[in-house]
Amino acid sequence: MRLVTDDERRARLGRRHGLAAPLRDVADVARALTCLHATEPASVHLAARARADVTLADVDAALYDDRSVVKQLAMRRTVFAFPRALLPAVWGSAAARVATQQQRRLVKEVEQTGIAADGALWVRTHLDAVLDLLHTQGPLGTGQIRAALPALDARLTRGAGTHYETDVAIARSVVVVLGAGGRILRGANAGGWKLSRPLWTPTGDWLGEDPGEQPEDDGYATLVEAWLGTFGPGTEADLVWWLGATKSAVRRALARVQAVEVRLQDGSVGFVLPTDVEEEPPVGPWAALLPALDPTTMGWKGRGFYLGEHAERLFDRNGNGGPTAWWNGRIVGGWTQRPDGQVVLVPAEELPPEAERALIDEARRLTGWLDGDVVRSIYQSPLVRSVEAAGT
């Protein structure tokens, strides 16, 4: 079993993720990374900018004009921006799993809150009603859907008695089921680049066709193949976490792509594609400032080889990574912005002079690119929050 050292993994990360050398355009970035996190809309733009010479308008064009990159709820009930060609695989596997889970939850809530005795029938009826509405009057925002279908204005309380308690209109849950199932898509955005106010659009209308979905095992195999090309070597645990799937689904997919076992520096077993077993050449020095929930930051469950001892300072308790500063394949700090838009580096360790200079230069470039826009992430790291609170 070949040993893949942490140094080699960091070299792979730098080259394949477009950080040690730039990629061509937004679609190229999405393909290289398998998909981009889109829970916070600004992260899509910032992740693309970190890897290619693109503008805000370029990213918007890929999302809303060319539609080469498409937002979709999928793994771990998270919104991602996928290369268009991956959508059939996603719909048949990770997204289908989320859609099934969300529909079952909605059926139960409809019955528990007394909206209908037969929750399954109520949900099917109103899923169809929303689809009909969008085909005849769409694209529409969630609020417009709720206004057109008064039954969807019923309220649900989730997380009662907890810190996460929230009261939502049932329209939101119905739309989530349809979106996760790939029957409707997040079309044009009625907000700015930092806001998510999608106009829901039937899939065929947004894409110009309905490409259908792959069978479940085929879909998982396609995603695992893409993930290994981006993140390999990675462990079975990494894949189970990233896909939000079962061990059995991951094992079947690994077998289908004929993944090859390698030994990682921590002693665990990782996998690479059969065409990707050769040693990765080293890469030159590189620095990057990545947004919250960046695909590189969130690509693995086992993060020791690029995160070291910084987990508690740079990730929240749920494992969400805030905006990060990278030097040669390692996270070495975070970053924030002052009210005037200036990007400020927040080191998590003492940096070599070369790294500090490179990251400060990157902060200047990012400040210019943002041109006064201030991006505030709810996933900002504990390290940066402590610095902000101290006013330094």
C-alpha cells in the first residue's frame, strides 16, 4: 500500500483546487472542486475569485445567464453550486436522500400540527399545486407562492424550547422538498450577490431541458469519482460525512469506481482513483484567503493534515469553517473586514515573513476586488470573533 504523506496531500490540494495556480473561469472552478458551497451566497463568488481571474458579474453570469453552474440542495441538507453536468448524479443520490427525509418530516409535521389527518395526501396535493403554479405563473419567490396558495401560509414551529427554535410558514418546507428532488431550481436571484432570494423555476424551464436523474448507485459512483479527483486521497469516513450517505452506499461506490487503497500519514486507509496513483509533484509557495464554508476547508471530515491544532479556533462546534487564511496547503489563520471594507488578516500562529507578506498582499487584492463591499459570515471563526470583540 503506497504511503501518501501529508506534504503530498497538501501539494494535491494546492494544485487541484486551483490555489497554487489559477483556473480558467467559474465553470472550471466548479468542476475542479466538484461543487461550491452556497449556504452563504457570497461564498460562491469568493471561492471562484480565489481561484480564477473573475469578477462578480462573471460569477453571476455562470449562475444565471449561462447556467453552467446551478444551485441545488443536496449533501447534508446544504445548498451547493454544481457543475451542470453533475446534476443528474446528484438528483439520483444525495439530493434524493435529502428530499425523502424532508418529505417524511413534512408529512409528520402536517399531522402533528393538525393541518391534515392524512399528511401524506396533503403533502402530495400541495407539491403538485406548487408545481402547477410555477408552470403557469412562475418563476416565483417563496413569499409569492405562499400568497398565491393560502393553505401554505400555515405555520410550523421547529426546535421548540431550544436555541434554534424558529417559526416558519409551511410553504418553505414544501419548496424545500421540491427543490431537493430536482423538480424546481433556484433560478434568478431577486437579491444582490450577498443575499439569497431565489425565484423558483421548474427545472426544464431553467435548464431548457429536464435531463432526468441517474439511478441511485450510478449517482453515488459519479459523485465519489468526482470527489476522489478533487479531494483524494480521502477515507471512507470522509466520504460518508461529505456525501451525508451510508457506509454501504459509499462502499458500493468505491467498488464501482475501482478505487485504490493507499496509506495516509496518520496510519488510516485512504482511497484514490485507479488513474491517480502516481506521486504528486511538489508545488511552489502559495497563499489564499478563502470564504466561510469553502469547498477546500470543508472537503474532509479528517482535517488534521491541513488544520493541525487550530480546529477549535477556526471551526464552530458544528464543524463549520469560517473565512480562512492558507499558506502552502495549511490553514494558518482567518480574515475579517473593517467597516470601510478593508480585509484584515488574523493569524492563528506566528507566520514566517514570506507567508505574512504573501497573505497581506492577498488581503490587499481582495480588498480591491470587493471595492467597498463588506461580507459578514454567520460562520465567522471563534478566533476572528475574539479579535473583533477586542476591537483590534
